[in-house]
Amino acid sequence: MLDYPQSNDLDELDKAILEALQANGRVGDAELARRINLSPPAAHARIRRLEDRGYIRQYTALPLT
């Protein structure tokens, strides 16, 4: 059974990051940072924290249908 993190741990910037990555997992840190009005190092740190906390577990390419 998978252990999912609690979504109430997320602030609005974390949610914006997750939404952007779900829409385009290949977006770069600089572009992502620009979209959510953060510096690239701050955006990168948040992405790493989301990975460490289990919100982001993998980056996957899906087959074309």
C-alpha cells in the first residue's frame, strides 16, 4: 500500500509547482520559476522538497494513444 502525504502540507506555491509539472514535466527550473514568480534557486529547492516529501515520486513518459 502506498503512503500518500497530506495535501494540507502544501501552500499555494507548492500547488502551482505541482500543477505546472503535471501539465509539462519537462519545464525547466528557470521557466517554472518565472511562471510562479520565484527565483530559479527557490523553485529548485521547492521541487527537491516536494520530491523528498513524496509529492513527486517519478517523472514518466506516457505512450501516445
